[in-house]
Amino acid sequence: MSILVFLFGLLAGCLLAVIVGLIGSHRRIGFGWAFLLSVVALL
């Protein structure tokens, strides 16, 4: 059960990081930096 919760959290975090990256791609920061910063914030 805890493995399922861990996988769900991991997938949800990755999805949120991609969404933040997509938002950042339309701004000056760019996709890569926005994605990287959101992944670091998840840790």
C-alpha cells in the first residue's frame, strides 16, 4: 500500500513539474529552468 502511495506522489510531483515547466516556457525563464527549479523545490 505504501508503495502505491509513493508512486502516486512521484507521478503527481512529476506532472506538476512539467506543468510548471510549460508555464515557464512562455516566460523569460524558459522550460528547462522552470522545470529544474520545480523539481528541486519538490525535494
